[in-house]
Amino acid sequence: MNFGIKALRKELHRYPELSGSETQTARRIKAFIELHHPTKIIDQLGGNGIAAIYEFSDSGPSIAIRCELDALPIEEENEFEYKSTISGVSHKCGHDGHMAIVAGLIFWIKEQSFKSGRIILLFQPAEETGQGAYAVLQDDRFGALDIDYMFALHNIPGEPLHSIITMDQGFSAEVQSFAIEVKGRESHASEPEVGINPAGVISEMIAALDKLNNHDPENEHFAILTPVYMNMGQKSYGISPAKGELHYTIRTWSPEKMIHLKSEIEAFFNAVCIREELTFKVRWFEHFPASRNDAECVQLVNKAASEQGFNIIERPYPFKFGEDFGWFSQKYQSAMFGLGAGLETPALHEPDYDFPEAIIETGINMFSKIISLVFEKHINPGE
């Protein structure tokens, strides 16, 4: 593996940027590509995204390999020499490693002499907020690439190092967050009965939402409703408050279940607020569509792993976290797979997590083999 890839990973780790602010990260990736294997680059995709395009001919399949640019609002606890230099921001999901893998593909591409086809390396912004993939898809320049296949990976702590985790149904859950704001009427704290205090309704909402949970991942009605934030009133003890808000994130396996659940939740909110004479407003945001896996693409991932001797772990259901790759899976033949990050590696989004560099080469080998298999399939369609 080229030493510069590890150096790039450490540099990206030192200078993380939050979703929508990945300007310098994109510049570093662009400079790396221009230094080692220059090609046509489309920048400012969906914000700060960039696509490096390696074209072998006008015919043949177009294959996109996608990774993410953004970091998280988490203070890093690690003390190694490449520790994040940005207070309160760090790469705790491994996007620095994912970028190193995809950027590292340029050294393999440089050695290839494919007779047809096109490889697109996509460095996507704002994955953590669920907005980046959707924004990239709105750019006509990206649509003009006429992508036939798209692949991505995510490192998975807690799974054996270098293992390849695949699943037929899809890679990740449908995720949607919401906030409800309720408003009654203030009164003196000594006379709450003459006002409308939202505390009772908020308590009733929490209890009702809890009953909608179905934690069985093998059940098609699987649903997790997690309360993440609540606020009511102020620290003024002579006032019975009028306002309150409640925030949740919801996870299901399918968009159909999510639509049904949203309708059920809104109907309940409407009924209880009318009954208690409260006004309310519901906001839905941070939508991560379920990331569905195409059957042919899953076969290609499994074949790539098998031919290289990697241990394949087949999951019976998706991961519970959200991944905005789901936007791409709605439009393209695609698949996302997991890459084992080690049994002892801290979990994603934990302050002491760090992407294990040992799996960079594994990721490069997987993507390069997948690309080769797609091109071979196009040349020999009967195989």
C-alpha cells in the first residue's frame, strides 16, 4: 500500500470538518488526486462534494465508489500525534479512513488498462445529517454521469478485522427525526388550574410513543422510537409554563412502516392536543432512507470477498443506524457492505474511537476487485 495513503488519513483526522463545512477536506482530497493521478474532477457537488472521473472509453458501465467527507461534533479523547486539532470536532465514524480507501484506489486505477467503462470516485459531504447524498443527486452534473453501479462500505467495530459483512435486505435502517412543540397558557404557579400546563400531555406522549416500539429486528414491524431531547418552561418558580417540546428519532426497516408510524404519531398528537386545548407544531427532519441492496450487487460483493479469501459474515437484517447512501440506492443498482474494524475497537461515535489503518488495504482490495468483476461481466455477459 502506498505510504501516502496513511499520511493522508492522518492529515484528514487532524483537520476534521462538520457536515456542510468540509471545504478544506475536499481541497485536501482534490490536491491528493491531482498530485498522484490527475483526472477530470467535478467539485462543489451537493455543497463540498467532489467526484474524480477516470474514463477508459465512452462505452461500458459507469461504476461509482462513494465515501463521506464529514466529521462529528465530538471532542476527541485520544492523545496520539495526529489527534484532532479542532476543538469539539473529530472523525469518530471513520470517514477519514473511508476517504483514504477511496482516494487510495487511484494508485490501482493508474495501473489498469480497461478497454471500456468509467470509474467515479465520489467524496460526498454531509452524510451525518442525512442531507449530502440527496443534495448530490440534485446536481445535474452528477446525473449526467449516467451511473450504472454504485458501491460503498462502512467500517464496523466489534466485528473481526478484515471481515466483510453483507446482507441481502439492505445495509441500514430508515431513520427519521422529529420535534413537537406544544403551547398552552401560562399562569401563576399557585394556580396551575387556570392555565394550561403542557407537562401532563408531554408525559402522556412519552408513554404512548414507548408503546409503539418493536425491538425485534427479525420482525417486519421493527421500530425503535428514541427520546433524545425535551424542554419545558423555565427556572422561574412562580410560573406554571405554557410551552414544551419533545424530540425523537425513529428507526424502521422499511419506508412503508415509517410512513404508517408517522401517520399514527401525528394522529395521536392531534387528538391529545385538541382534547387538552393545546396548540402544537410537528417538524420532521434528518431523513435517512433505508439503504437497500441490489441482489446483483450483493453477489458481486460476496464474490469479491470470496476470491480474495476474506471472511464473509452474512447478517440476517440491516444495521440499525442511518446512512444517507439510501438516497443513492433508490436510483442506482447499488450495495453497501461492512468492513470489520476489530473486536476491541471502540464503537462508532465514541470519543476514543479511531479508524484502524490495517483495514485501508482491505477496503482498496475489495473495491478494486468489485470494479474488475463488473467490467469482466460487461465483457463476458454470459458468465
